[in-house]
Amino acid sequence: MVLVVLTDASFWDSLVFDGIDDVDVEAVTAAFNMVEVAARGRAAGAKCPDCGRFSDRVHDRYERRLKDLPLAEQRFVIRLEIRRFICGPADCPRRTFAEPFSRLAAPYARFTNRLNRALERVGRPAGLRRGTDDLVTQGHDIARSAVQHAACAGRGRLRGSVALSKRCPVDHLRGSA
């Protein structure tokens, strides 16, 4: 059974995107223990990260799926439409660039910033196994490696590093336990 939730968009804007002004909610669906919000950017264009010039020429669009904190014990996913813009100046080394949503999620991330902060808080003090088990009972659909990644990232670990044994690579390099 699929339930399409039609409600005031400002309600979902304030609930999901509180403090993030550059996102519009297009649709909300609830099905099979999951709530999914379809959203897109509100801005007319964006600045090129290399040259800093504004562009509103859209080259392409793609969709990112971001897991977020559970809502009423339901898994919560944001389907975010990202636009790729064309950077026009010939002296700019970048031809196209993606619309930034840094207040919502990091580039290439699969989790929202909110969910990453929650994973950091749970993974560090509780320990990897117990922290992951706690999250699963709260309704998160999270792998143990994601909790480990977030917990290590909170201590300065760089994205893409490989975890060594049960500790973070930063701990190994510092010689701490």
C-alpha cells in the first residue's frame, strides 16, 4: 500500500528542512515503513566553486537519495533533485558543477548532516556494536560500518580512509588505543 501524503508544503519544509532555505518540498509519500520526501533546489542558479561566477544555465539533473533521522519510527529518505550548471567563462577550468546543498549533506554523502551527527553521538561513547544495535531498534536502517565511519569522522578522520581493526586510523597513527 502506498500512501501519498498531501499536506501543506511549509509543514514539511519546517519539519525536514528547518534552517535550510534553499530547498522546496515537491511530494511526500509513505509506504512500507518508510516516508520519502521529494525535494529540489529553490535557487535560480549557483556560483561556480572554481571561479565564483554565478550560472543559471542547467546542463543536466540527477537524483540523490539521502537517509535522514527516522520520523515516528518510520525510515525517512529524501530524494533530492540536483542540477548541474554550466560554467560559461572560457578561463574557468570547470565546465559543469553540481548545485551545492552543504547545509543538508556533504558532497557525495548518502546520509544527511543530521543523521551523521546522530551516528557520531551514538557510535563513540556506546561502542560500535551496541551503538548500531541501539540505532536499529530506534528504526534506523544503518550498517555497522556507517556508524564506525561517522564515529571516526567526528575525531578528525578523513572521508574515504580505511578502518584498521576496531579502531580509527587516526588512533593508529597517534599510537593511542
